[in-house]
Amino acid sequence: MSPDLGTWVNAICTLAVFTVLYRHNPVSKVTENLYVGIGAGYQLMLAYETVRNKAWIPLATKGEAKMAIPIVLGLLLFTNYVLPKAREWNKIAIAVMVAAGTAVTLKGTMEADFLGQIRGAISVPLTSFDAMLTFICTVSTIIYFLFTFSMKGVMATVSRLGYWAMMVAFGAGFGNTIGGRFAQFTGRMDVVFGEWLKLYTR
Amino acid sequence: MLAKLAHIDSRVIFAAFFIVVSLPLIFPLNLPLNVLGWTRQSYDELQKLAAGDLVIMTMQYSPALMADSHPTAVVMMKHLMQKNVRVILMGDTPDGARWATLFAKEWEGKGKTYGVDIVDLGFLPGYETGLAAFVRDIPKTMPRDARGNDVGSLPIMKGIKTVTDVKLFIGHESGSGRNYVRQVSPYKIPVVIGCMTADAYELEPFLQAKQIQGLIVGLRGGAEYEKLLGAPGAGLAGNDSQNAGHLLVIAFVILGNIGYLAERRNKARQGGE
């Protein structure tokens, strides 16, 4: 068995959390809360250091006055809790965050999700089965979302094909999600059997 | 009798998974592993790099997703270090920053010089907004590294202004891989993404449209990369377990459907009577 205290804590917490699979119990609950608490503590520490290093120190020691803006906006977020009379002020900070986030995302989305994808879809030569299948599925899925006229005859068939193309894509997505969960479970078992119990070495 | 298969106690399923996933870890099956095209593309992108080239590698994944994403980051870091490529490490989530620190410490302990071969810029706040600012002006967005050094004083950061000053951008995502496509790809530098298994189908279209140059998918992708590099690690070790688990899922899906059909037939018979 491992002589490392950290590995013991890691493995025991892993097993404690998995006891929830049998039924809810205090051991799994304590471990869950421990995990959330440690995570929150780590993020709080990181947030404090970020504000200190990136805003407060430049403002206080280098006289970068513009750094007062993010500090003030950050403080405004707390008015809801500490200054009930000025609770509406937190909306200013939220509005700035939402506006900046939306602007940055939209700018990138036009190229990444729209123009780039169209360019990619039309520039593939239809010389392989994969390329033809991709083309057919793309066109039929787009037709599925044409709501300006009712689907009849060939269009209805193509639209139905688009429906199935989407179902296959969703199925693949779900399958991948399951695969990812297995990877995580495998990692936990590796901690228990490999690192803690030392039943094997790599 | 068969109808009971539709109502297997979930605890029986959990126990079956526990056994089936754990046994191959202890008794490896050495199942064959095919290297997928997108992993090879990623590997080739790193192979193109020469000694002294500069790369940015950022991480998003939390410890909870470590088993799926970490093997890929580990083996890519190993590949970069073997090629004597200089690496700027960072995290664009609070959890991701922790991996950057660990990688910097690990490779510093293996003889690399901090500030010359590697640097840990720490946590980049602001998520996508922060990333957009970072790629436009790196020293201005992250003026200090995770150890508090002025980045201008570090040899590795000399002459670095925007993301176009590096040869490759590697992002290990955990749900926000599109951030890299939206904010980094427009700068026309190669982008390779290590993604969670669950996000593969969402990011694959970007690879096909050549908006990114490589994609490594989850634990399996890590295993494939380890095979290409000839450096077995956590990815290949977990491959057998993952495959065994997938076979069990397929078995339970078949059993569940047999149970469902049997139940439906029973109900139809009872209705007929």
C-alpha cells in the first residue's frame, strides 16, 4: 500500500463518494461537501490573487488609474448583499460583463460557427463516401429546418433524412458522453488499485 | 422471465461496471488500439515544431475531469519537452491554472529552466473575454507570471506581443473548446485542441473545416498519442478498462431492449386475453 498520506485521502474519498451508488448516506454527503468546500476555497484564493495582482497592485503601486474601473465594477456586484438601498447598482456591473462577453463572443461566432463552417462545408470535394455522406446530411438537415413552406413529396423525404442525421449525431454525442464518464471512473479506480493498493505498477 | 431484464436493479449494474472496469486495470488485456486520423494530425502538428520554437498550452479541465483530459496534456507536454520546444503554460479556468503550475514544477525538476524553456502564466481570468484580450496582447493581459515575476523580465517572453508570435496554440478544454476556435483560430496560427470525450462531436466540424489543425479526444485520444510517441502512460493503461466498460454498456443496452420487447409482448398477450 502507498505510504503517501495524500494518496490515502484521495482513495478513501473516492470510495466514500461511490457509496452513494448503494444508497444516500452521511459518508458520501460529507465527502461531497468536502470536495465542494475545497474547490470553493481554492477558487476564492485564486480570485483574491487575481484581483490583487492584476488590478490592485497596478493601481496602488504604478498609479494605473484605469484599474479602478474593474475594481469598482467588481465591488458593485456586492451591493445586493451589503447595501440593500443601492442593490440596483449591481446591474451596472452585470450589464458591462454581459455586454462585453456578448460582443466578444458574437465577433468570433460569425467567423467560427457561421462563415468558417459554410466555407468548410462547400469546399470539400465529393470524391469519397465520407464527403458525400457529410454533404447529404448537411443539406437534408438544413432542409428539415425550412419552415417557410410545407414539406411534401421529395422534400418531405429529404427532411426526414435530415431528422435521422440529427438523431445519429445526438446518439454519437450521447455515446461520447458515456465514454467520457467511463474514462473518469477508470481514473478513480486507477487511484484505488494502482496508486493506493499498489496491485500493479505501470 | 425475459421481461425482468427491463428492470435490473441499478446497484447490480453499478457492481457489474465496478468489476468489469477494474479487472483490466489489474490484469491488462492489451486490446489493440487504432490511432484515429485527428490524433495523428495533432501529433504531426507537434512534430513540425523545431527546437526553440514557442508554443502556448492552456488548460481548462478540473480535477473531476482529470482522468479523461489529463493523459493527453501529460503526453503532449512530454512531446514538447522532448523536442526542446519552449512552452508558455497557463489556465483559462481557475482549475486549469493548477495543471500549468504542476507541469512547470515537474519539468523544472527534470532539468528545464524556468523562464527560459517554460513559464507558468497562471490563471487567465475572464474566460472568453479574457482569452480575446490575451491573444491580442499577451504581456498586457498577463503582466506577471504565476510566481509574481514581471513577464518582460523572462527570456522566454522576449519579443512576444500577440498570439501570432508563437508557432502553435494548444488548448485542453472542458466544455469551452469553441472559445479557442472563436478567439485564436482567426489569427491563422495552428490550433490543436485536447477535448473531453463528450465534446468530440461538437468540435469535429471545426477540424473538418480546417479551423483547427488537430483534435485529441479524451482518454482514448491520450492513449493514441502515447502510442504514437512510444511513451505508455495513463492513457494506454486505461484503454482496456474503457473498452471493457463500453462492451458492458452495449450488453446492457441489448439486455434492456430484450426486456422491453418481452414486456411489450406480455402486455399484448394480456390485452388479447
